[in-house]
Amino acid sequence: MPTDEQRNSMKFMGVDVIAPEGVLKPRRETETLGNHAVQCLLEFPVDRTLRVIDMCCGSGNLAVAIAARVAHCKVWAADLKSAAMQVAKFNCELNALADRIEVRQGDLFAAFTDDRLEGTIDMIVCNPPYISTSRLDGPKADLLVDEPREAFDGGPFGISVHQRLVREAVAFLKPGGFLLCEFGEGQARQVGTLIARSKAYHPAEFIADANGVPRVAVARRFAPAGEPNGRSTA
């Protein structure tokens, strides 16, 4: 008979992770986000350690996959739920990456209050909740059978967490640093508008999934006058 760990085990971007009941299960569409993040990070100079935040980390699948593929990075991962934090820590240890991934619990960037990360981050990746509350109470209710509501509920329009993410990420990103976030089908225009209205980023680029549907936004923080570009900063 398989153990609980074996039953909950899966591959994500080539790494092994577990996602037991009560924690968001990694999905194939999130590999679009992860693969583009890795591609972008590998374009940075390799003469320093890159600093990455995985926000709303769930089981830590993105943090683990990114750290496994980009040897010269350190990742800070955070989730609101204690259960997710514990699973993320387990997955870091499972992949022998606990020395390069710090896992925190908290409400978005409040999780990093004691880490002094403001202005030091090269990239923030986030797979936030993006299903509207009304859809979770109706046609998408089946998602809540063994996964937490907090992992899916994006508020009245599905972008409540995106609104905070776009605004709060600015203080943590280096000039020229990148924000990458997943969103639901049909939300590209709304997310692009949030990014544009913040006046803190270059216009968003959108990455499509295997079906040609835009699912990931990539925004680069402006470098204020006199500040160097984040990609070449030591």
C-alpha cells in the first residue's frame, strides 16, 4: 500500500513535491509562470546571488523548482496558512534545498517583517487566488473539497490579491526587478490595468499557456532617475 506521502506526491517542473489535503495542489498552468521565471533569472549576471520571493507559495512548488533550476539564487517563500508553510518546508528538505529557501507565514509581505528585504529583491513570483467569491460558491465549489478556500478566493472580481500584490511589491523590488504573477482566463486586461495604474512598472508583458491563453503577467519595476538597472546591480 502506498504511504500518505506517496499518494500526495507529484512532479512539478521536474522536481518532486507533496501536496496533501488542505494545501493547494500544483497545477500544470503554473509551470508557465515557473518556466518563464527561470528563463528570466538565467539572463541575469551570475556574479552574485539573486534574491527571489515566492508569494502565496502553497506547497512551495515554485520556490523549490526555481531554486533547483537556478543555482545562484536564494528564495524567500510565504503563505498565509500554517499548513502550507509546513508543507513548503517539507518540500524544501525533500529536495535538499532548505539551505537556500526560507519559508515564512504571514499576510503577503507582512511575512517578511523581520527579514529586511525591502529594496533587495530581483524577482517576485506569485500564484495568487484569482477565482471570484461568487464562482467558488457556485460552479467552482468542487475545488473546495480538499483544498483551502484561501488558495482560490480572489474576492468579488477575482483580483483582490493582485491589487495588493502590485502595490506592495514595489517596496521590495530592486530598480529593474521583476514581478511575475498568474491570473485566471479573461483577467489579462484587468491585471494589465492594475500594473499601469500603479505607475511603478513598465507596461506588462503577457505569457500564454499551452493553449495560447494569456495566464501570466510580467512587469518590471521602473528605475527612478539616478538608480541603476536591477539586472546589472551587484
